[in-house]
Amino acid sequence: MEMYFKRMKDEWTGLVEQADPLIRAKAAEIAVAHAHYLSIEFYRIVRIDPHAEE
């Protein structure tokens, strides 16, 4: 699972770096405001992803 998280982090880091700074700032605000729900949704998706076991 560690490699899965590393791969996911690398993919998202690349996407975030390409985003407009205003979009990044707004996304950060939304993430902070909805952190609890987003973490629940993240782990729900990870648990059903067959690649997470690799």
C-alpha cells in the first residue's frame, strides 16, 4: 500500500503544480473547510481500489 500512496502523491503533486495559483488557493480553502468529509471519502475510495493492494 505504501507504493500506492507514493504513486498517488506523485500524480497529485504534478497536477497541483500545474494549476493556476488562484485555483490552488481556492482548492486549499475548500480542503481545509471540508477536511473531515474529504478524508472519509479518500479512504472509502482507497479501500475499494484493487490497485491499493499492490
